[in-house]
Amino acid sequence: MNAPRVIALGCRLNLAEGERLRTLLAGKSDLVVINSCAVTGEALRQTRQAIRRARRAQPSARLVVTGCAAEIDREAIAAMPEVDALVPNAAKLDPAAWSLAPLPSPTPSPARAARAPAPARTRAFVPVQNGCDHACTFCAIPQGRGPSRSASLAEALRAVEEALAAGAREVVLTGVDLTSWGHDLPGTPRLGALVRAILDAFPQLARLRLSSLDGIEIDPLLCELIAQEARVMPHLHLSLQHGADLILKRMKRRHLRRDALELVARLKAARPEIAIGADLIAGFPTETAAHHAQSLAIIDELEIVHAHVFPFSPRPGTPAARMPQLPRDLVKARAAELRARAAARRSAWLHSLVGQPLEVLAERGGTGHAPNFAPVALPAGTAPGTLITLTPSSLQEGLLA
């Protein structure tokens, strides 16, 4: 085996960077890289677990940790006996950092960060933005990723071109705060301009999908493209976080409940098939039963069918960690209620797709996804990368079939 083992945890940006690391470190077969996550206390626990598991699996390998945990919890991760070295998050795509000298510090160019790897799947994740300039009270990611940086338009187009040349049929634009793309570039272009440029430059691109978006930052052109452009997938994942205005304010989010409701209503009026996803945090400090009820209700009001529910866990050094905390059993119970409500909504939605023709992108493992990201079981022998139209007749264990 000539390739290193790269274990990417957490967000889609980490997954995209993991693929790039496999290419960058080709030939280092004695190396294990943990591209870590520290977005929540649970994510940090999983990072530690992954480090220990990787060491047990390959006791003689060189084990290096990068990613957000390597920044936010640097001393604690470095002190783990399983860890041989850390590579700073900002430097992990810089070849100079992988001399494995102790704690190197060079910073890669935006171009290097934007380069997309040859995709391991028919869907390619293309990072076009990194870092975050916002100060949400619960979030430690700016500490791990630094300020917002955008790939230039030329760099982003080159990355998409490489993904298509490697066989991708679908490109997913990713970033820590994707809708802030362009704010640091000459002329301060908006994300809609990047999406328009990609569609114009690559008529052969079958599908363009967007990762998590901050709804309040969706610019008019991007809104128009999501609503009207067939090659932009009808799948909108919102960084929503909560359904109650007071909690949103205490989180220092920049939107209110009505902003999300109005955005989704406007998009669904223009494109009814749009499937809505959202991140939701349960048990934020000071959350009352009434606040929690508003989060439960917004799942139905927005028709959220792709929900990512996180029980709140305090991150040291964040303002939310200093707020009055709820009992852990209550936080877990509220997260379970949100997940149950979201699962019911998702099940009803999937059942509604039975009998409808769906164009599915075939992936490995005998499954694929429709434009709205509904998972579909494929006929035996369907080649990965094939676009196939199917009419599911049933729903089996969460898969349309």
C-alpha cells in the first residue's frame, strides 16, 4: 500500500481536504493522518476515540493530527501518547508542513487550499472558502480555522475543472461559511456570481450542489439560481441552529425565525420540489420549554427533511460556555425529541416520493441520490457515475426502492 491512511472527521470541508491529503502524501504508507473535528464536545470525544483506534490498528505507523482539534485543543491532543506530531490546520495542505518537523507553521496560499482532489466518488467536494469572521457564542471554529478566506474565481474554476476531468458528475461547493465567499476578493463578488460562472464555464456539469448556507447571506442572484436553474440541485441546507428568536440572539446569529420562514416560502413558491435541510442545536443555555417547542415547530413549518441535530455541549473559551447551562439529561432528551420530529417529517417526505420518477446519480455501494438528496437503492449492476431515471415503488429502511 503506497497511500497514507487519512481519517477525516466532521464537516464536508474536512472530507474534501482529506482527499487532497491522500494525493499530497502519496507514497507515505507508514503514515496515519487524523483530520480532526472539534465543533462540539462530542466531536472532540470522537477525535480522541479515532486517534486511539488508529493507533491500535497500526501501532508502528507515524500518527499525525491536524484539523480543528489540533488548534482548539492543541496541548491536550499533543499530550496523547498515541500522537507523534501535530500539523497546524492552516498549514495542512502545504507540502512543506509534511516534513513532520515539530509544529511547523507555514500557511498555504488560497490557490493551494482551493485545489480539488481527484474524487474518490462520483460526487466531488470542492472547497472554495475557509475560516469564519463571525462570532456565534457557541462556536469555536474560528479558533480552529481562522478568518474567512476565499479562493479566487479562477482557482475555483480550476478546481471544478479538475474534478470533472477526474470523472465527477456532481460537484458540491463547500466552505466553513460558504455564503461569505468573495467578501475578501477584489470587487467583493457574492456566491451567486461564483455559481453562475461555474454553470457558464462547464455546460457538461450535470449537477451542482451547495453545502450548508447561512440563509441571511444568500444574495439575490444565488436565490434566483437556486429557484430556477435545473443544474443547481433543489436541496437547501440551512445553518438554522434554532427556532426561537431569543435563543438566536443569544447565539449571536444574524437571522430571526421569520427570515428563515420567508426565505423557504419564497424558494418553494418558485421551485416546490426543493428539499430543506437544517442544523439545529438542542438545549442551548437558557432555553426554556417554550423555546424548545419553537424549534420543534419550525421542523414542520419549514418542512425540514434533512436535519442535523446537535445536543449543545459547551466549548471552553466561548461565551455560551459561561451562560447558565441546562442539565445534561434534559439536553439529551430535547435532542431526542427534535430527532424524532425530524425523522417523522423525513419519513412522510420519502413516502411522498414513492411512485414519482427520480433522476438518480449512481454511487458506490448500490445506492444513489436524487436531486433533492433522497437516497435511492439502485438496480444491481448500475455503474457508479451513471445518471438513471427510476420510479421507486416502496420505501425500505430509509431507502427508496
